[in-house]
Amino acid sequence: MSALLQADEASALLAAAIRGELPDARGRFGPFGGRYVPETLVPAFERLEAGVREHLHDASFQAEFRKELHEWVGRPTALTYAPRLSESWGADVWLKREDLAHTGAHKINNAIGQAILAKRLGAKRVIAETGAGQHGVASAAACARVGLPCSVYMGAVDMQRQAPNVDRMLRLGAEVVAVESGDKTLRAAIDEALRTWVTDPEGIYYLLGSAVGAHPYPYLVRELQSVIGEEARQQMIDLAGGLPDVAFACVGGGSNAIGLFYPLLGDDIELIGVEAGGTGNGLGQNAATLATGTPGVLQGSYTIILQDDDGQVQETHSISAGLDYSGVGPEHALLQATGRVKYISATDDEALEALEELCASEGILTALETSHAFAAAKEYAKKHPGKRILIGNSGRGDKDMPTLTQYPARTRSHAGA
Ligand SMILES: *Cc1c(COP(=O)(O)O)cnc(C)c1O
């Protein structure tokens, strides 16, 4: 992918990224990002962009956001040393515990930030899309917290697969709208949410769940999620005796990864994003977008996507619903093209194995998404002994129990042997 940029272009763009100058005024991260939307959506995006410019870095918005992060989300989340994992891997392993955030993952940082913004923009109600339901739950909770009605658009197929999350959203006071069109999963849900947004761009706020889509979402979500890396950076200095040599995060749309990486871009730290390698390298067997994809436009953004030779977006597979996405945020596309961040993948089996190891050795049931980062970190530790490793522990795995019970627990079986 580095062929996408000349070497001097790449280093100039990386320097601009580190100085905090990206995206540019057109919402571009070098060649990536921007806003490729139908004419009907332009006024809604322009209104949102103006609102973000006015409020996001305003002192009173920031004060309310930080207060909610502290009192309601439970931040700062802990930085946890992993002694048994460190010993077994021959490394010094530290975990940034987003699993301890309210509702069990990093998604709440973005949801509460955008819910506060919606209120300040005078929205009467919020809409959101969801695939597996995790962003729907975070949005429902955040909207309840700020007192705005929330409608979550969810594909009819996903509603069946993720019934417990539908119930959680309803109990948190949201309406769940079944989307029967298209593929009846996440992509159709996003299209339906956008169609609804254009009917009333002043009354409706669209709360998008990852660092993807048209400008200003990739920027807005990065700014709200950067609290992860800001805290982790300081905590490493205070508790671990210094910055890590390397940091890992899993990448679906890329919001927890950009939240961890962005504040570390200017440091001498190797950064590695881990995508879903699924069951193999074949078409439709994985969601390793950056590792195997090509440039194209998906949902309003020019980025790297999984598509066939005719530009048809490919189906993806991952054991973790949160990584099962055929695109990725445009800032990651740039960070890969500049060489600053390396993107690799871990398979379903490797993720499952890592989940079990972390669970049994540190007493932390991590999410299947996050387990991909652990699997990659373990491989890295084998090749580079003695490194100080930071892992973004994006969420907890309680939601994955229905999937996990399909696999025998290795740890339990040898305890009885
Ligand atoms: C949704 C989710 C992800 C993937 O989303 P990103 O936007 O790539 O962060 C990762 N981990 C957990 C626990 C999630 O719920």
C-alpha cells in the first residue's frame, strides 16, 4: 500500500498528522477520507461539520464531556500490569482497560460525546445504526443519560442474531427499528439511518459508531476516543516506568485503535493494528481490510475497502461481530500508507486461544474483538523478547458467551485431568 504515496509526500503527511493538522479543511487525510455523499445529504453533513467546529473544542462542551466521562463512564479506566502473561511471553505486558468503561467497551466514550453534542445542536431526537448491537446499546444509554429519544436502526437478520442486545436497547429506553431492506444487516441499517436523517437534518442527530464514513465523523470520533491514548500515555509514565516499546489495538472500523494510537503518533513507539483474519485468506473468509483491500469509496469516504475487481463490496467473516466490516477509517488508511502504523491480522482460532490464555492467567474475560490484539502481541513477544508492550483492551467478553460456549474450554478440561 505504500505505493499509494511518494516517500516525500508520506513523510510530509505524517508530520502534519503528528502536528494535529489532519484532516484538512476538506476532511481529507492525505488522499483518504473526504465526503462522497449524494446531494441530498450534503446540507446535513455541512450542518454537522459547522456544529462540530463550534462546540467540540469549546470549554463548556469539554467540561461537560470530561465530567460525564468521569462520573458516568467511570474514567480514567485502569492501566493493569499482566504479571503471568508477562512471564509466559517473556515481555512486560500492560493493558489499557476499556472493558471497565460503562456498558463494557470503549464505544461509550464516543456515544456520550456525540449525545452531548446532539443536545447542544438542538436536536429533538437521535438515530444510530448498529450491527452486533454494541454501539446501539452505548447510544441508547448515552441518550437516556442526556434525555434525548433514541432510535436504533438494525438489520432484521442482526436483530435475530443479537436478541439480548435488542432487549438491552429497549430497556435503556430506545426504539429499535428493524431494517428489512438490502442485506438486512449493518450496511442496510446505515443506509436506512441516512435516509431518515435527510428528512429532518435539524431535528435529528445521527450518532455514528466508529471512525468511518464521511467527514466530519472520522475526525469527530477520533477526538472523542483519544481520551484512551491520552490516559494510557500518562499512566505508562506514572505506573510502568516509561512509554511502551510497542502498542497493539484491534481494528474494525478503527475507533478504539485510533483513540489509542493518535496521542502516541509522535512518540518513539511501534504501533500495530490487528484486523480479523477470520478462517483464511480467501474472498469472504476474513475482514482484513488494510492487509488485503484496495482503495475505493465506502459509505461516503475514500479509504481501503474489500471489493472485487468490479468494485462490488465483499462480504466479510470474523468470529467477532465488531470486526466484521468491509471498510476501515480513512485515517488508518493514511497511517498505513505512511508506514507509521503496521496492520496485520489474527485468525478466529488465534483469537479464541488468546482469549482463553488471558482469561485463565489474568482473570480478565476480554472481548473476541480485543482477543485479536492479544494474539498478535503474543506472536510479537516471541520474536522480540523483553519488550514493554501496551495492549488496548477494548471491551469485555461477557457479550460473547453465546459464541464461546460453542467451543470447549481447554483450561477447564485440563484442570480435571
Ligand atoms: C465495536 C468493537 C470493536 C471494533 O470497533 P472499532 O471501531 O474498530 O474500535 C472492538 N472492540 C470491541 C470490544 C467492540 O465492541
